[in-house]
Amino acid sequence: MPDLVKIAFDDLSWRSNPRMPLVSELVELFWSAYYGRGIVKAVSAAQQ
């Protein structure tokens, strides 16, 4: 995981975001994507 986060953080496309993500936020994002967490909560909240 540390290598993936470093590559993502060093990618130039992040600089076009309104706010630079923290490394800890990238780690959380990748783990959530890997385990499929967070998406279900957002979808179910939008459907209510």
C-alpha cells in the first residue's frame, strides 16, 4: 500500500483538485475501494 499511495500522491493530476488530499486520506480511500466500504453508505443515503 505505501508504494501505491506514493505513486498516487506524486501524480501530477492531483494538483488540479481544489484541495490536495492528505496521504492518510489516500490510504483510507484505497482501503475503502479495496474492501468496498463507503460506497454502500453513500448510495443508500442518496436513495432515502
